Amino acid sequence: MSSTGYSQTPKLLKGAIIHFGAPMLLPIPNIIVFQYNPETMTRSLTPWQPLKKVEAETKGGTVVNQAEVDAYMKQVAALAQPYDPNETFSLTLELDASDALEHPDTHPVAALSGVADRVAALEMLMYPPGDSALGGLLASAAGSLSASVSVGGASLSIGGALAGAADILKRKQVPIVLFFWGPGRIVPVRIQSFSVEEQQFSPTLYPLRAKVTLGLRVLDLDDLVTAEGDKATGAIVDIAKACYTFTRAQKELLANANLANSVESIVGMLPI
């Protein structure tokens, strides 16, 4: 501690996954802050590549010459890059309820379920909003009621009841999620893989510790185009696009800043 009473240790930023919930005029995010920042994180970029294999078409006696297709694609797409590279992250999060369990009065959720709530919050990011078990039960009950009314002579038809249930159970897209890793990296992502290793359990078999390994794919501007037609999520899509563009701009600035290192290296190679 310094003489001024302030610690010289810089404040540590924690990574987070930001989930925008039900669409509203002003989207309210659910921020899942990492309990501990992972010590390592794997990042990979895969350039766009054209389709290498075309299945032979036998309809009408026509067969596609695969060799000719491969030669053509190699000729026209050697340096083609119509889309940004596909960027992915892989990281492991450690969750531990030990500290919270020392004060169960102030941490009732941890005392009841350990780290199961945080695991569930991450897991639910792979489910489309509104497609809940409760919604399915309500839809099933509504369908059964409609069918019984129809049998009793009511004017409501079974087809109409099934159509209503289909509307309720209509599949939706998974939510847009932002991956926050400091001010230099805020990007929209989709969770592509999720695995959890649960460790130690409470008397009611809730996990007290867990390791969650996440595979994230960055959503670029081309991925976000398909969400523009939904007016309800327009604001969320705009935020996601702004975050992607901001992070991309920082990459370009850092790449340009490397010119100073290049000049320094060249000068160091010159004879004095």
C-alpha cells in the first residue's frame, strides 16, 4: 500500500459473456462475468475457401466432371476472399462456490445449488428464446383442450388448435451473445461447443465446482445480415455490428502500429 493509501496494483478486468434477453426498446443485457479469467485462450482464423467437392449429378444421364470443377475452382479462387476469415475462440472457465458457501446467508443461491445456476446460464445461451419446457407444457395443454371442445360439438376445429400450437412451438434463432475480453476485443459470437466437468457435489447433488469449456465462433457482418429483417431485434443487431466493426478497427490500428517495429528492425540491420 502506498503512502497515499491507494494500491499500485492495477485493477483487473474480468472477461464476460453478455446476453441480450427479450427484445425491448432498450435491450437489457444479462452479463455473465467470469469468476476467474482463464489463463489461456486458443484463437484460430480460417480463410474462406470455395467448395472443393461437387457431387455427381446423375439425373438425365448428366455426370459432373469433378476434375474440371476442381481445376476451375483452383483457377478463379486462388486468392479470392469474399468474406472475412472465420474466427473462433476456445477457453475454459473455472467455477467455484467455496467462497460463497462460507457466507450462506448472503449467498442463498450458491447455498442451494452451488454453481449450477452459472452453468445453466451459460448452457441456456444455446437454446432459442421462448422455446422453454414451460411453454411446451402450456402449448400441449392448450391443444388437448381444443381437441376436447371440438369433440363436444364446439365450432373450433382440431386443425385450428394444431395450427395455434405450431405457432407457439415455432423454432427461433439463438440469442446474439457478445464476448467481452477487455476493451480491445468485444465481438458477437455464437456458442458452437459446450462441455462441462462437474466436480464435488452438495448433499442434493448440485455441483460445487465446475470447469466449462466453450467453443465460440465470431459472427461477422455477413452473418448478422440475416437478422436485419426482425424489427424487434434491430437494436441488438446494431450493437453487435458496432462491436464487430470496433474490434476490427483496433486490429487494423495495431497492424499499422507494427510499422514502427518494422522500421526499428530495418534500422538495426543497417551497418553503422
